[in-house]
Amino acid sequence: MDDEKVFSIERLYDYSKFHIGLYTSIVGGLLAFLNLRQGMIDQVGVLQVVLTVCLFLAAGAFGGIVCVNCIFHRAHTDQIKHDHKVRLWGVKLPLTIGRAADLEHACFWIGLVVLLLSMLAAGSSPGE
């Protein structure tokens, strides 16, 4: 059962911390890449770029929620259950640590698919 999964806090923290850095780097690299060529953002689509950036930022936010909860939970034990309810600013959210990690990954992959499909469509558009 998923609810019975137990994560090592140290590994989960390092894993999420790495992903937050990755998402931040990708957003910066993406914007720099699209600005290299004049009009590339318009060619790919402003809406798609904004959606991708927002999804990557949401992925980072969910990763941050996981990291913060690992830090606070580490004071009590070195493991955390998949179904552990997360807290944000002292408020218990209707979200588990496992679900936050799932949402982190979903936001990243959906953002990546949106970006790749938009770039493919822009590269195959007629009249260039």
C-alpha cells in the first residue's frame, strides 16, 4: 500500500533540494535560450512559455513544501511516512508528503511536455 511507504528524511530532503535547484536552473536557462533569438518566445508562444514557467515554479513550490516538512519532522525521527500530513506556516494542509512529491513531479513533466510540443509546433510551422 502507498500509505505504508516510509521515506528516509535525509534522502527525501536531498532529492527534493536537488529538484528545486534543477527547476530554478531550467527556468533561467529556458528564458535565456528563448531570448537568444529575437522573437523566439513569440514563435513558441507566450502562453505556452508562461504556462511552462508557472508549472516549473509550482513544481519547485511543492518541492519546497516537502523540504520544509522534512526539516521540521527530522527533529523527531529520521523517517517520514508517505501519508504524513504536511504543514505550511503552522497550518496542516489537506495534502500528504507523498502527494506533494507526486504533484512536484507532475508539474515538472507536464511543463516539459507543453514546452517540447510548443517548440516542435513552432519548428514545423509554415512560412519560415
